[in-house]
Amino acid sequence: MLTIHNPQHHLHQGSHEMFRGRLVPCHETAQRLDHVLAELQRRGVAPLRPPADDGGGGALDTALAQIHDPRYLHFIEHAWSEWVALDPGNAERDALPSVWPAPGMRRDVLPDNFAARMGLFSFDAGTPLTAGSWLAARAGAACAIEAAREVSSGAVRAAFALSRPPGHHAGADFFGGYCFLNNAALAAQALRDGGAKRVAVLDVDYHHGNGTQAIFDARSDVLTVSIHGDPMTEYPFFLGHADERGTGAGAGFNLNLPLPRGTDFARWRAALHRALDAIRTFGADALVVALGVDTFEGDPISGFLLRSSDYLQVGRDIAGAKLPTVFTFEGGYAVAEVGVNTVNVLEGFSAS
Ligand code: SP5
Ligand code: ZN
């Protein structure tokens, strides 16, 4: 399978995330992607290349602005230099938000204060912004968009955008859940722009794809489907329930399939078949798979029980949709197994 990988992903290296009143080492590390890359190379998956277009011509910024708010993009681009300008010592520390507007407070006024804007444009304290976060996220978005264009042109049936930071928790104007730019949404929009009338996004990461759902909430041309840990107990908690079906013109074009902690592959696969049925009924012309492998039984922050060999079947099942497909790389924190599990999905897909 054509894989477009992000050569700048190392520039995003958070050190700590807030968890139960302490700063704990980040789960979303650079080694995750390096393990996937090594496994692709070990198993001879080809072609494998960085994006050809470095985005210097402005086309990338135009594509980012189709999904993200201009105020948000401007903030993320300049946040690190603002952070260091507050105190030169900040160059040694990641920036984390610590104050957010509650309902009833103002979101329409952009504060001057940096901490206030960090809160306005985020939803958790688990997503450190570092010196290279913007450059890494931007180059990662370029991977997703280029993968979609290669699929749209008919050059390939499927492509994998191997990038980090991940994307599916990022909304039009907020970061969180280790995500800054929504790669799956950018790929879906690029597929639409490339001629697909209806695009489905299938999110199989352990966590609900709240950013992607919110971005396409009122649209009927993009069906969003997510299989995830029940938000009653699982992150991101405040979205991802089964009764969220889309709003306005988008009513009926979102499907959430929450499952309890402890769900095994048989039960998870039944949800996958429901998701694929919905995608078939919708009449999708193209598919984006937000591929997180934090559904793995050994994942340190998640609660499903998929085994490494199950991911081959996941790939085969997804191939059964017979759609031009873009995979984006999302979560998966069992570092030693993240490569095998991810490449198993791609191999199962390609072999079908
Ligand atoms: C892309 C993606 O998978 N994002 C997930 C973000 C989850 N963030 C909150 C996780 C908190 C779990 N912390 C557990 C620490 C145990 N040592
Ligand atoms: Zn996840």
C-alpha cells in the first residue's frame, strides 16, 4: 500500500501530560511512528515516501482553512514563540492549558492573555504544545491530503498517511487528545474536492472521534461513524453517545457505536459490521479510516481486548466495502506492538 509518512514528526515531542493531579510522561511518543515505519520496511510494504509537496506554495494552507478556523490556525502557528516570549525559560517547558471557558462565558472575544487563548482553543490538559508541534502537525496534514489526492486521482486504490501527532480529537478550532490538525477530516475534504460525492469516515480508534464528528456534524455529504469506548466512562467523555445522529442538514449522517470497557474482538467486530452496513446504505464513494490501534488488549490507556492477529481480519472486513480508501494513523500506545498491529490492518486490507 502506498504510505506517505511524515518526516517531521519528531519535531513534536511532548514530555508530560496532566493525569490525576500529576504530570506523567506522554503516551503519544515519536517511537510509536518509528515502530510502524520499521514494521512496514521489515515486511516490504511499498511504496513508502514523504509527501512530495512541502506546502510552500500555499495550497496546503488553503486546504487547512477548509477544515480549521483561521483564528485557531494563526494561534497554533505562533503559540510556541508567544510562549517563549513570556519567559525565555519556557523554551525548556512544554505549554499546557489550565483554564477554559465554561458554558455561559465568552468565546467570541479573543483574549490578549496567552493562557486564556490556550484554553479557548483546547479541551484538555493532556496535549502539550512544543517547539515543533506546528511544523510536525502541518507536515502530517500534508501527508493526509496527499494520500487522499493519490486515491482521488485513481493512481492507487488505497493509501496510508503515517503521521503524528494524531488528528481525530482536533476540531475546527480546538486541540486536545494529543491532536492539533484533523488529518482524517482533511483527507475526507480532499476526497470530496477530488470528485467523491459522498465520503464516509470510519473511526476505529479506542476513543470517540469527537473532532471529526463536530467538523462534519451539520453536513450530509460526509458520514461519520465511530466505534469506541463508551463516553460514560471513557475519554473524551463529553461526546460519542449513540443518540448523536448529526444536526440540521447533517441529521442522520453520524453514527456512534459505543462499547463497554472489556469488549472483545467478537463483539467489536459485530459493531464494525454495523458500521460498514451504514456506510453501504449511505452510498459512499470513498472512505477514510481513522486507524487507531489502542483497541489492543495490551494498550496502557484503553480497555478493549483485540489481539494482534485480529487486526488482519479488521483489514479484510474494511476491504469488503470495496471503496477507495485513505487510512490515517491515530492512537495506539502499546509501543512494542503498535507496528505489527497497524501493519496487520493494512496487510489484511491489501490481501483482500
Ligand atoms: C489519539 C488518541 O488516542 N488520543 C487519546 C487521548 C487520551 N487522553 C487521556 C488519556 C488519559 C489516560 N492516562 C492514563 C495514565 C496511566 N498511567
Ligand atoms: Zn485513541
